[in-house]
Amino acid sequence: MGEKRFVIGNWKSYKRFEEAKIWLDGFAGLYTPHDDVRVIIAPNFLCLEKTGEYLRSLDLKNVSLAAQDVSPFPKGPYTGAIAADLLKGTAEYVIVGHSERRRYFHETSQDVGNKVSETIDAGLTPIVCVDQPYAMSQLTSLNDIETDSVIIAYGPVESLNFRIPQTPEKIKEAAEFISQVHPKWPIVYGGALNPDIVDEYANIKGIAGLFVGSASLEAQSFHTILKAVCHTMNK
């Protein structure tokens, strides 16, 4: 068994369940599991539960769901919030602190820390997003989190804003920096990835996988990225 790798698809605010079902059918026809590669798909809350039910019916090995966000509070009188405990049985992972959440919804590092704690307490794995130039403060806010069950998703803001991926050399440097702060947590890279360039990004030292946005909306393009990561595991 090798080191675990992750390929994460973030569907953001797209896809009703009917579209998610078509995506999963297409992906299932292409997919060959790899023992050391975990595929994680993040639908929106509207179709998360039904997508989970359909995914279980397909019985795809090593494919799991993530929620795109979570409440910083437990179950209780918090109108509009989705507590981590409510996600159990549907999602295994939760995306926390995405740059879009920090930018458009004004989430603070304290908010993110609370969400991470709630996620871990519910027995789920947080995928914590960090970016430059704020990585240090975002990472140190997690210093009190005592668990190995965290994935760090590094996504530089300029790559997201201008849709130009950061160079592999810069990503390697960022991974080294993050590992100095939290050496036990795997790091994935996300930012303007697409199938045409994925070979350059599938095997960067210190990176345990890829976090895919727009390119995950089509099953074929997402599968191409997944194949590139699996290929590096077979070398």
C-alpha cells in the first residue's frame, strides 16, 4: 500500500440531482478504482443526500461525498444552518474555509476553526482551504486541533481570480511551508486546474492530490485528471 492520494471535485453552486445523476452515470462508465486514491465529490446541499443515495447504489469503490460547508454551531436553533451531525451518513468529508466563503461570506479564521471542530466532533474529515498571502494566520488558527484527520487544500487567490494555475515550483514551496506548520496533514492543490495541464500537477513533491473546481463539472474532464493522479501511483 502506498501513500494515500485524493482527487476532490467541488461542484460549487451547480447541478440539481438530475444532473448529478447523469454525471455519476458517466463517471461510473469510465472509473477504475485505485486502492490508494480516494475520490471525493462535493455537490451542493440541495442534492447532497439524494446524490449520496444514488452513489451508494452504484457501489463505486473509494468514492465519497463531501459537503461544501458546515455550520460553526451544533444542532440547535440556528435557522438556515446545517450542523455537522446532520451530515453523518451522507458525507464523509466537509470543505471548510474556501476562499469564496472567506471573500463573499466574510468568514473569519475563527469561524473556520469552529467549523473544523464541529466537523471533527461529528466524526467527519474537514478539507480546510488555505491561500496565500494569508496561509500563516489561517494555519495557526488550527493549532489547537489535535487530530490526524484533516486535509489541507492549498489554493492561491491569484490562481482562482485569474484562472491561471500557480507554477509547480511555487506549489512545492507552499507545501513545504504548510508542512512545517502542520506536518501530519496531507496537502492537496487547487487552482485553475484542467485536463490539458494536469500532468504537470499530478506528482508535485509534498502534494497528496488535487482539488478541482470547474473541471469537475464534466465527468470526462474530471476522470482525465483522476487518471493522471492514478498514473503517478503506478510508477
